[in-house]
Amino acid sequence: MITFLSSGRFLSRLTVPGQRPSCLRVEQILAFSRLFLALTSLGAWVLLPSTMGHADGGKFVLPAYVLASVILLGWLQAKQDAPKRFVLCAHVNDLVWPALLCFLTGDPLRPFYVLFLFGIIAAAFRWGFIETVATSIVSVSCLIGQAAIFVHGPNILQPTFFTSLDTSRLVLRCVFLLMAGTLLGSLAETEKELRAEIALSNHLLSLARVGNRFSSVMQDVLAAAAHVYQGTAVHEIISQNSTGRVFRWEIPSIDLPTIDRVEVTSPEKTYQLLPGYPHTFYMQRNGSGRCRITALDEDGHRIDVGTKDLEMPVPDVASVLVVSHKMGRDWYGRFVVLNARLGRQRELELHFAQHLLRQLAPALYSVYLVRSFRSRAGAAERARVARELHDTTIQSLIGLEMQLEVLRRKTSDASTTAELERLQQILRQEVLNVRELMQSLRPVDIGPHQFLDFVAELVERFCRDTGIAARFVTDSHEVSLPATTCRELVRVVQEGLVNIRRHSGAHSALVRLGCQNGTWKLVIDDDGNGFPFSGRFTLQEMDALRRGPVVIRERVRTVGGDMVLESTPGQGSRLEITIPQKGLEAYG
């Protein structure tokens, strides 16, 4: 089913959340100008009454105009507020008084028609092109309506209100008001759009705060940018040139923005990056199901793609907005808004989208680099601490244990021998604790190719250090998980083995990895004491009951996996962790 999308006015969509409008300031400027104009007109009437038409009408209308201007100015000064109702009343006031002056002081060709120009200028100050042109049309309608009354109205009105009618001068003055409205409206619309675009760009750049989580920054910036084009969902496809990897950051719903991060597998990489499509384009389905496309090249020049057979890149959507951009020298991206809505000036809105992404992309890349540098610095510091523990603390503890062994062999007292043996056992346990701390501190820089060998070596070292019969079993020769997921699973195995040594009292343990139906399953099984509860619990049940290993639960949730814990007190426990084939790529 094809859904036809219509967009609101571009200026009205360039809004910054939380920004206070400058309505009060504008109305104060207009109020002082209105009062000045009313006083000037009254002074001109007093000094040159013969050029202003019949004196009787002006005696009452102009003082009333001055009084109304004073009331509006006083209201603003007292309330310090300009609600929409006040703005509309003030605008009607700016049109009613010139109409009354033209009607009651002579024919519509008297100089008071110029007062309509203030209403047109006020509309340009307050709003934009549409409202300003509409105001000029209303002004012209007042002049033409007065002329119609003069020509076709009752004869009794003619000697009372009018002198003569010059059609050519009436036409010229109507054209003047229309031209003034069109010109001022165009200038006002352009100026307001420029200010709104600058404010919106600054707002989006402020969301890219260095130090925040990269995923949170991406979520805020992408949702805010897509909101301008009233889309329903937004994607950001990023290709890393140095590694050839492709990632997709996806917000399924703009109304409830929650970002998902997925590494794109090899078969989908080419499709996701949309090769053969223009640099920037907007594609929309028409009534016949065919697609209408407006496209720009990298320099912002329009491209004629009417002869190209391009299909809608995303199925089941009515329209897409796609903007290509670069993030540093290493990243190339596509910003995609689904069901986007563009107005009639599509080319101008595409230009703004290009301009916006050119500003946002470097800011996002800076956030990523800062997070990456911090992560590397933290990993380097943890590695240094691990080396220091190995070179100093562990060596000292081993040396102390050897000295205790010498003392134990020299002494002949049974109680002293038993005490020294107990102290040796404590030292051995502390050596194991420090080694486990070293392993947790040391950065795990492995990918899918090294994963199986690393886990096998980890289990073998655990067996050698603890004396627990531990084995690693797998029927796979290589895993196809993202590097980040592999690192998280290594930490899960480490944490599981530490828990077995410290708490289970097990004699044997088994770590098994396999893949079935596109899902990887990691099992950690032991024959120890088990947890102090019995049963089989899912990840959600463990969260609700606050049971099970907290650290492992958090790591499994980070990579988008699921976990089941089975415990039988006195007989051991079993952890089953399942990970989707693609996995999640976690940043920041």
C-alpha cells in the first residue's frame, strides 16, 4: 500500500527543542514603531490637513489609532509576554486602522494607504513569506473594496466619504503593495530560514559532546536530524576503509528513539552502502508505484537520474532521504531517513541536509576518536599494572611461599608445621587471586580467528593452576562473531572459571562451544556445590529475582545474547549462553 507523504513548511520544521522564541522582543520593536508611525501621521494631519482628505474622519480615527498603539505598548511593558492571541490582535490592528483611515478620510488614493506597508513589514518580522504576501493581499483587497463601494455603492456615501477615483493610480498602488509584500516576504523567509538552520546546526553539534558514550551521541544526533524531515526511522551506515567492516546504527522509531548497533555481514555490505545511487537523493513513490527521485552530486549540483532504473533502496517504505558523508579519512557513511517528508523546494532541503551532515560527521568522528583513545589509554594502563603485579607482587608471594616451605621442612614441631602449611596454602590462593586479577586487567585483543585457541589456552592454564580437571570442547574450526563479541565471551569464560575455583568446590569443569541454526551456544558446566538455589532460570528471571552471576549477566546483555542458569545444590551448575550469529558491535 502506497502512503502519500506531505511535508509541513520547512521553516516550521527547523525548530530547536527548548529554544525560547523571540516573539516578545519583536513585538516590543513593532509596538514602539507603531506608536511612532501613529504620532507622525497625526502630526502630518494637523500640519497639512488639506493634503490628507476630509478633516472630519481624521479627527477621530488618528487619535484613536494613537490610543490603540499606546495600549498595545503598555500591555507589553506590563505583562512582558506576547502570546499568539496578542500577536494576532496586533496584526489585525495594523490592518484595520489604515483601512478606516483610507475609507473615512477620502478616496483610497490618499497617502494613508502607505500605512498598510507597516502591516506588511510587521508580518515579515513576525513570520515569513506566506504570511507577508497574505497581508499584502488583504491590504490590496481593502483598497479595491473601498473603490468598489465608491463605484457601485449608495450615492449617499460618495459626497460624504469620497472625492474622486483614479483607476490607474489605484492599480499602481495595489501593485506596489503586492511587490512590497512579495519582496519583504522573500527576504524575511530567507533570513529566518538561515537563522533557524544555524540554530539547528548548533543544537545538533551541542549534542555531540566529547566524553559521552558514542552510542548515546549517535542516538541523540541521528534522531534530532531525522526529526527535521519528519521521518519514522533512521539508519546510519558506516564503512571503515582500513578494515573493510560495515556497521549499521539503526533507530526503528523516532518517537521512541533507541539505537541498535549491528555489524553488517559480508553478503549485505554492498547492498547497505547503495552503490550506483547518487551522493544525495530523495526518492518517493508516486500513485502508480514508480519512484520519483531528486538527486545532488557531492558538490551540490542537481543530477538528472530520470533515465536510470533505480528502485526504492528500502522495501515497504513510501520515501527515503539518503545523504552520503565522510567521517575522517577512514570512515564513509550513508545517512538514511525512512518515510522522510520534503516540501516543494526539495533541492534546497537536500542542500541543507548535505550542509548539516558535513558539520555533524567530523563532530561524531571526534567523539569516536576520544572514546577510542581513552579506551586504548585505559587498556595500556591496565596492561602496565598487570606487568607490575607479575614482576613484583607475584614474585614476592612465590618467594615468601618458598621460604615458608624451607622453614616447614626444618622445624620438627607438629603444630608449627601445620601452621606453616596453612600459611603456604593461603599464599597459593593469593597467588591464584593475583593471577586472575592480572588476566582481568590485561586487555584481550583477539578476533574471531584467535578466539578458539585463546579459550583453549585459558582453560588449560586454569586446569594447571587450580588442579581442577577442566576441558574445552568445540566442534567448530572458526567462529564468525564480531571481535567485540569474542572479547566479551572470553571475559565470560574467565569470570565463569573464577567462580568455579572460588565458590564451587568442583573437581571437574567443562567449557563447550558450538553453533546450530545460526546461533552460537557457550556452555560452562561443573560438578561442584552449585548455587544456593535450585531450578532453571532465564536471564529475565535472574534479573527479576536478583540471582546468578551479575558480571556475566551484564556481559551477555552487552553482546545481545541470552542466558540460562541451571543449578542443583550439591551436584553442580550449568550456564548456557546463546549469541546470534551476527552478534552486536558495542561501542562506547
